[in-house]
Amino acid sequence: MAEFILLLHTRPADWQTVDVAEMQRIIAKYRAWSQDLGAKGKLKGGFKLTDGGVRQMTRTPTGVVVADGPYAEAKDAIGGLFVLEAADMAEAEAMAETCPHLEMGWIELRQVDDLGQR
């Protein structure tokens, strides 16, 4: 079995009008989805990333530059991730298609390269 990462992209501006009741409904959908995959042995892990506090690091000829960002004004940010186990990309895509995140953002699906370590 292979592992796949679902990077959950979101538009920060879309969340500015979400009230508490709607946020609880959204969280319940994620919880139900992840519990279902967990019960099937397909969910290896998942994380909601904090808002803000992001550091972008780049190596330059003079050293490493650390900058804040992306900012709330950004058009796109990664809000979280899930790690799934699947037989192949087709199975991973089928699981990702049911993810509630697609109602409010987009998913980047990537296979983990084990580099012969497993």
C-alpha cells in the first residue's frame, strides 16, 4: 500500500463570514469523514494548521532568509492535510473526492515517495 497526502488549500477570505454554527457543522463533516476512513484503516493522520505564524524560508547566496507569510490577504493558503493509505492513485482520488474540503477549497493530492525506506 502507498501513502498519499491531501494538502487542503483554502481561500482565507472565504472564511471571514463563517459564523460559529456553520463552523461547527463544517468540523462535524470533517470528523465524520476522517472517522469513516480511520475505521477502514485508510487514514494515517491529519492536521489542521494554525492560522498565521507562517514562515517562508529561502536560501540565498548570503544565507537563509526568513519572512512572514502567506498573509490573510493571500488568495490561497494550505489550511491542513491528511495522510491516506491506498493501493494506488485511483483509490486515493476516490477517497479525496469524498472529502468535505472540496465544498470550500481545493485539494492537492500527492503520493509519498518512500525512497525504499519501507
